[in-house]
Amino acid sequence: MSILTHSTSTALWHSIVHDAEKSCAIALKEDIESYLVFLLMRYTTKPEFIKHVIALDFLENIQHTQKQHGLVLQEVGDTCLLFTGLYPKIAEKRLVKLSYFVNLGQAAYVRISKKSNDLYYSLGKQFVCLMDVLQSIRQYSKEYPDLLPLQAYEQWNDTGSQRAFSILQQYTHHSAAIPTLIDDIIKPS
């Protein structure tokens, strides 16, 4: 990544997200990119969000009013996106797969969408791409991937992450190994 010097935090986060998109070969729509920028700005001042038990928020959400319902689900989706993108080791520490947070975040966003073309529906459907963008922000350099081969394989196999697949290809570049989805290997009789 390049050295970033911007006068406002919004411009800085926008530049960081834009660089991460380029790194992943992903072009986010403007509304999704803006949501991601403001999400990063909102949560950089709230480190306590890491301590949340997200599944409880999701389940307790049933008792809230419609307006509270949307806000709680948005917070669940946002927290899952940040966990999977910026803090993927949290899943490991909590003894769950990263795909658990991906599925929970997708479900939260899709559940609050009003129609299939609104922002939250798009966030749910593009969750893995957004996770890839956020994960590329935390990567030190392309030569030294932040995922080990088994982590990259599991993330690609469980979520379809193109970034994880790309990292897996880096590891297998000098060998004859070709990554294959587990579902393609094991065919039920």
C-alpha cells in the first residue's frame, strides 16, 4: 500500500478502502463503499464492540420494536463484518469458524432489508467481498500473506472468499497442487 496523507479521517478511510479494493481486484458500488468507510469511522472509536456476544444480540432482537429490531440487526451485521474483515482471529479465540460470523452477518443484513435492491440486501449478498476488502487492509504485503495455507483453504472452502483463493494459489504456485473444494471431492452416494 502507498503512504496515505489526507486532511480528514473520511478522506483517509476512503483512500484506505479504495486501495484495498484495488488490492483485491474488487470494485464496490459507491453506496457500499461509503457504508464501509463510515462503518470504519464509527467503530474505530468503539473498541468495546469486540467484547460483544453477537448471537445473543441476534436472538434477543426478537423482543424489540421494529425500529430497534433494525438497529440491533444492523449492529450485528456491522460487528460480524468487522470481526471477519479486521479481526478474523477472534473466531479462532472463540472456538468457532470464521464462516459462523459470515453467515450471521449476512443473515442480519438480509433480514433488515426491505426489498432485494436496497443497501442492506446488497451488504448481505456482498458480505464476503466486503470481508475480503477489509482483510486486505490488514495485510502487510502481497509477498507475505496474512493467512496460512490451511486458513486460506478453509476460508475459501467455507465462504467462497476470492482473496483466500488467491492466497492459496500463491502458496501452491510453485507446486503441482491445485485447490479443490471439499464438496467437489466427496460426492454422497
